[in-house]
Amino acid sequence: MRWIFVAAAAAGLLCWAGRWGLRRAAVALARIVVHPAPRAATPIHSSTGTSVTLAADRRTLHRGQFGLWFGEGGHAVIGHVIAHDPEARTVTRELLDVDGDLGSARFGQWTGHLHPGPASLRRRHREVRIAVPGGVAPAWLIEPREAAGPSAAGPSSAPASASSSAPSSTWAIHIHGRNGTRTTALASVHAMDALGMVSLVVSYRGDGEGPAAPGGASTLGLREWEDVDAAIGYALDHGAQRVILVGWSLGGAIALQLSELSAHRASIHRLVLVGPVTDWRAAVRTGALVRGLPSWVGGLAVRALGDRSLSARIGLVEPIDFEQLGWARPGRLTVPALVIHSDGDREVPLSCSVMFAMANPTLVRLVELSPAEHCWEYNVDPAAFNSAVIDFLRSGREGSRRLG
């Protein structure tokens, strides 16, 4: 019978070792949540004047139009799939525009960035520097087509504007997400341009353009909102009478914090949220599942981020207050909000936005677009994206609906 006890002890030891390994995985997952992650390189096999052939994977096979960064600042706009070779594991897609020597590039970074910078919008723009806690955060101030005049006009994927030649006294402030920069948020400028609004595309601490974040870690919106609040103040000091906050992913979480904590919250007219993180606990648990880990490992990562001792080891100056970041309870939201999301999101589940809308039925309009990865709804269907934003800001009707 002794072998039974030995086997039981060995099984217990393996179970303990396995759980210890999963606990380490939980801390590693918590670290990934708050620290910038390197972007995976995409092999570039060949290119012509009209097409490019890349390594095929879930991202490069995705429906829609995308960006490809390569070399030293080179950028290409990639169109729809032309051919897919499963045996060679390659995909050939349309090459719509390119800036740089794509022919000599062997690797690139696949991205949702259709615009490499504000100049590609063909609008008059300038960079402004906004004083924020800890330093200065640069922002792009982009004028609408009507205010910019004929010399700055150019093609746009937005519908034609019905606004007057004078810019609106409502400014749109565009807030990018985690592991992103201002470039990420340029896609939402088109809809605001169609409404004659000035756009302010901002940076904030820890994004590589704003001041460095203490410990190099994101606070998931708990402190970043202070930098964007300074941007709201800048807008109000330079002609804006009210602002629309356009938040992408983490930027949505920042916008929600601003709606409650901003010194200028009386001037926040509406929110436009794209794949917003309204429940960080659910997002972290989803991150565990996507990485092939049990959901409870995500729960342990949440506990680590909220624990004073463990969060300090991860690089946080203070633990994450997940209650403060949770928006799926009734009565908290006070500003009308449009949420654009899809059930193709593998990082922030659509269910989070559904719960957010259910908790705030009179204030939230949830528009579900065609399936897309996280914050790629614009890449998949820019016309539907722009129409949803413009319709919401013009009509003010709330309520959920599905497009595509």
C-alpha cells in the first residue's frame, strides 16, 4: 500500500508545482496588463507596385484595410486580400499607398493605422504642447476641412459635411489606447471633420510621447485622465465651449474617468467610445483565456494588480482600484455615450459593452459593427463607423443596434 501514498504525495507535489507555475503566470499576466508589450514582426516576402505578399496569420488575413510599418518610419496602406496560399502560409493583399522603400523591407509591423500621421488627412494641423502633471504632452490640433480652406482640402472617407464654413465651438478630443500612440486615434478624426469640429489628438503619460509613467507602468486610466483633463482645459482656453471625448480601448476608460472626475466635466458634452474597457476585471480574465490559461489565473492577476505588495513588484506606484474602473453598475454614468464594438474583439469582450449599455439604458447607445479584432471596427467598415458617430452626435438618440 505504500506505493499508493507515494503516488498520492507525488501527485500532490505535481499539483502544487502546477499551481505555483500558474501563480507565476498570473503575475506575468499582470505585468503584461500594465507594461507596454513589443509588437510582433510580420515577415514581408515580396511586393509590387500594386500588391504585397506577407506571412499569413490571423491578423494579416483579417478583413478590411490596414497599415504596415516598415524600415525607418516607412508606412504602407494595405487593402483587401487578393490571394491566400495555406501551404506556403502567405497572403497577398492590395497595396493602396506606400511611403518608403517597401521593396527592400523584410519585416514590418501590421497595424490598424491607416494614417501614418496627421499630414495624410490633408487638413491644416499643427502640434501643440500641453502642460500636464510631470511634464509636457504633445497633441495634434487638426482643423476641419471648412476651416482649413480649399488648399488644405483632400479626399476623406467621411460623408460630406453639412456644417457651415465656421468651425464648431465643440471640439473633439481623441484619446488612444494602451500600447498605442496618437496615430491610433487619427481614424476618428474623419467623422468629426464631417461635423465641422476641431480635433485635438492627445498623448498622455507612459505612451512614449507624454511624460514617463512612474515605474513605467500604466494605471489603466486611474491617473492618465489627469493629462487628458489638461487637454480639455487647453481646448476651452482656445475657443471650445464644449468637448466630445473620443476614447479608444483604454482611452475609453480614461474618457469615463474624466466624465466623473474632470475639473471641466460640465463642458463634456458626449462620449464616443470604441472598444472601451468598462470592466478591467473581465478584460484581464479574457487575456488569460486568449493565452490558453484558466480564467482563474486572470482572477489571480487581478488580485496581484490590486495588492499593494504585489503591484509594487510589478512596477505600480499604487495598486489598481478596479472598483473605480468599473462602469457596469447603474447610476454612475452621467454623460450620453456612443459605444462602438464588435463580437470579434478578443481583448475586450463585447459582453462588457452590453452590460455597460444595460446598466445605462437611457444614456448609452451601443452600435455593434461587423466582427473585428480589438478596435479594428473602422478598418473593417469605415463608412458604418463614421455614420454611427455622425448620427449619434447629430440626433442624440440612444439605444442599441447592430450594423454589418
